[in-house]
Amino acid sequence: MNLREKKRPMNPRYIKSLKLLAMAIVLTAGACSEPSGNRQEGAEKYTQDLHSKVYRELSFEDDQDFQDSRRGLIARADPNVLRDDKSIWNTQDFSFVAGDAPATVNPSLWRQAKLNNQAGIYEVTPGIYQVRGFDLANMTLIKGEKGWIVVDPLTTVESSRLALSLANQHLGQRPVTAVIFTHPHIDHFGGAFGILTPEQVAKNNIPVIAPKGFMEAATSENVIVGLAMGRRAGYMYGSNLERNAEGYIGSGLGKGPVMGTFSILPPSISISETGQQLTVDGVEMIFQYTTETEAPVEFTFYIPGLKAFCGAELVSRNMHNLYTLRGAKARDALKWSHDINEAKELFADAEVYFGSHHWPMWGKQKIQEFLTKQRDMYKYIHDQTVRLINNGLTAKEIAEQIALPDSLANYWPNRGYYGSLKHNAKAVYQYYMGWYDANPAHLDPLPPEQSAEKYVEAMGGKASVLQLGRDAYDKGEYRWAAELLNHLVFADPDNQNAKALLAEAYTQLGYQAESGPWRNVYLSAAHELVNGAPEKSIDIKLMERVLKNTDVEKFFTSMAVRVIPEKSEDNATRVLVYFPDIDQRYLLWFENSVMHHKFIDVPKIAEQDVDVTLTITRDLFVDVLIENTTIMDLVSTDDLTVDGSLVDLIQFLLVFEKPAGNFNIVTP
């Protein structure tokens, strides 16, 4: 965004953003000087030059992907996904993603956004169908003898329900006879209740198939650091950005996650080894168990009768994340490459590929090439990063130097639309070496606010740093401008000129980015510099159905990471929590400001030193945690029993803080 006078007609939405910025600037003395370079819809000359370079380097005349993305179309999607008469997803929001790339979007990312913009139901091959463009992921339906085998039922109950409805409308009404979760990321299981209820699963003995360790992996991220990941995911997926050419256009991996109601079905069949075979509603399947690749646990599978390979998310039509910007453990690039090679050899007869994201691929030779180049991309990143580590380079230096060979870099499915070469190289460094780069200056550096003040002082003061940032911006050195101005904003967070100019630098970096998450992060940062952090965090109540299927020990672990040390130091209360519905008892206590818990066998209850016994069902316990109700509301009901001092119980509970989940990111 830019505050200065423009020489060309402006987009009305863009003008509105400028007015908001201008109002803020009026409150402060001084004005920003006009940056050099011609602008078109907010893109500076340097950004346009970079886009021109992208056009020269990549083969945009190749339209095979567009042919493949449209192949097998049966019907376009209806425009809305509804929840309680409120639209939470509208495919028409992305109708602007058409034609040539605007100056505000990297043309390579724009191409990917157009390919992901094919919302509808498609035939992959006779007997296999996909609903695409309803969500971040695809829902795949395999025609069994009696009904649908549903693979990866999307993120939310609402989107999943509508996707299945579209399939039944155009393919004929069929019951769901099996559910397959390829891996434990929420865009692949969160919509489970949209296709089946737990009661239907139990009554009809419907198999729910997932990789071994699915429930542990599916719930651990959402409970332990779910709030922080949710806040960062808002940046990664551009939650607060308008859907237009100056804002959110997609994620690279798909259109974007739907924010509705989440759910989960516990698996009844676990896949625990490669080569495991099942006949699911008359369809023979061979599984490949892949751990510690794109997800902690995952599988791909092959349908010999159709010569069709489901690559899940082991492979996809982009470079994936070895480290995801929302925050997660770094992934094993070498293992990932190994498992792609294993799939390549195991399922070498495949004539059809389909995945959990993007569009399918047809032809044995093309599929083998795809698997080969995806395999070699991850191994190249791994091998060359490690080579440079052993030559003494740090993560930042490696990220700046590493480059894929043309044979990999110019292959469309290897482009960094979701992951990026730079942050994936840093992920390999992190995987092996951790955060410390061996430079003692980085061993115990000052925190951002303190160092920012000293940097600003050393550079001659606020006015000097602002001018340096302005000069860098005018030269198209947006990364350097962002680094300078970030120091100024952290030293002087009320400096509206600094925040406005930093927002402009982030905006240009967003317009230049080929990675969807990078674009979203930069533009979200610019948005928050102008508008501030969101007032509310993600509504944890949307996770209710997932949390009520989570092992209770996870909740005690999550409670332990919320302990306020000063309040727990002298707290000697020992609480026994009894869940009568699952007949489990846990003892909770503090030592050295650390909360501990342990499972108590029935014969050993009498041996425990307990001050308070709390009897509550697991579901009600979750309701208290997500604030559907409170302990005090339940005290006078039969739903909760307190044996011992209620005052002691309340004092015990006051030790735990409630994280806000809407913390600042681009300001102190």
C-alpha cells in the first residue's frame, strides 16, 4: 500500500485502503516522500520487472496442466457452503482469478491459483471421482460395491456435507460404506461428521481406515500449541485479507481452509506397514505406510483393478513444506525422498495418479517422471543443504545460495507455491543443527525491543532510520527496507510513518512472492500494521468435536503448559479427577512450579494423598476447558461432584492462565 499521489487510475478497493492509511498519517508530523518508479495497481516498477523475469524463465505457453485440471468435469460447484444461514465459503469469491496475471501477483503463483480455481466434481477414471475447489484439500470418492468409499472428507462438516451432496446429486445417491483418512492434518479429517455420524459408523459397522498413530498425531498439535499455531496460521492462510488481486488469491496447495465446524472419527482399522492389503467394499487396495514425511504418520495406496495410485500428500503439484510457516517440527527431507522412491517402484504400473490436493495425472510415463522429479527435488534440497552445512555455512547463507538445477526448477509441479526453496533449506539446517548457527554473537542476543532501540540509536535516530528505509524502498530493496523499518517499529511502535512504509515494503514482497503462504504472510503483516492485531483469537469451540475424541492425558499436558509459576510455587493441593464415563482416574499436583499428572489404578486409590476429588465426565471436562460452561456453573448440578474443599479446588484452578491467542506479531 502506498500513501503517495498516484499517476494512474486506482482500484476503488485500493483507494479505500489508502484512505485508512492516510488518516493514520495525518495524526503524525511529516510526510513520506514519493518513491521512484512507475506503479500499476500498487505494484512498483521493481516488482513488475521481477514478474517480467518470471515470464521469461518459465514456459507459460504449456497448457497441459489446464487441460488436466478440467478433464473429467461433471458439474461445477454451487457457490455457497452454509452454516446456520451464514456463508462461510463462496467459490464466487475467486471469480476474479481469471485471465492474465495482474501486476500485484507473481505470474507463476497466479497460474497456480487459476489451476486451483476449478471448483466442481470430476471423474478421475471410471469408479473414482473428486470434488475439488470446496476447501484446501480434495474429497475423493471411490465407487465400491455398495456405496462410496470417501477419502479425506475435507476440513469442516459444512464443506464435506456439501461436497458429498454434489456427488450424490450428479452421480446418484449412494451410502458411505467406508472412510479413509490418509493423514492427520485437519483438512483431511475435520469434515468427517459431514458424511457420517459416530452413530451411523457404529450401527452399520462402517470401517474408518487411517495410518497407525493417527489419533495421537491428529490431536497433539491442536491441543498443546494450538492457539499459537492458529494465530500464525492466520498469517499463512491470509485469514484477514480480502479476496482480490491485492489480497488473498489462494494458498498454492488449494484455495484455502474453510473455517466452519471441525470433527473427527476414531479409526477402526490402522495401516501400520507397507504392503498391507485390504478389500474395502469390494475394492482391493495396497497401502504404503509413510511416517515422518509430510505428516508424522501417513499412507498412500494403490488400486490394482483400476491401476490408480493415490499419492495422498506424499507428492503434490508443488514443492511442499519441510517446515510450515504456521509452526511445526521440521520434516525429514531424506525420508520423504526415500518414500517417494518407494512409491515409484511399488506402484510402477500406475496409469492414473490422484492426490489429496490439486488435479490428477494420467499416463504411466508422466507419473513416473512426476515421482522421479519430486523425489529428486527433496533429496537435492537435503543433500546440498547438508553439503553447505559441512562447509560452514549458516541457514541464512545456505538459503541465499542454494538453487535447484533447471531440470527440477523448471518443472511446474516442483515450483514453490506452498513450500519454498529458501525456507525448506533452512528446515534441513534446523532438522540437523537446531537454532544456533555457532556464531557467539547469536548465542544470547538481545530481545527484539531492546536491540531495536539500540540499532535505531546507532543509525542516527528515528528520522535517520526512516529515511534509510525510504531510500531502500525507492531502490527496490524491499527486504532491506523491511529489516530497517522493523527495527524502527519495534523501537517506536507508535511511529505511523514507519509502520506505513514498512507496510508498503511488505506489500511489495507479497506481490513478488511465488509461494502462496509467503504472499499471505507479507500481506497479512501489512494489514496488521495498518489495522492492528485481530480483537479475537480463533474460536476454540469450533474444535469441540475433535477435543471430545482426544485422549484426556493431552488435556493435562495442555494444562501444564499454562501454569503461572508465581501462583503455583506454594500450591500444595492434590486433586484427583475421576471420569466415570471412561472409568479413569488421574492425580494432579504441583512440584517446583511444575504440574504433574499420573493415571491411578483403582486398587491404589486409597494409597494416594488427595485433598479434593473432582468427578466429571470427559465431555463436561472439555466443555469447561473450551468455556462452554464453568466449574462454578456445574457445582450445583448432578453433573459434577466435588469431594473436599471447593475453595482448594478453585485455588488450584487459579494457577492456570488463559492465553489470548491474538498476540502481536509485527509490533511489540
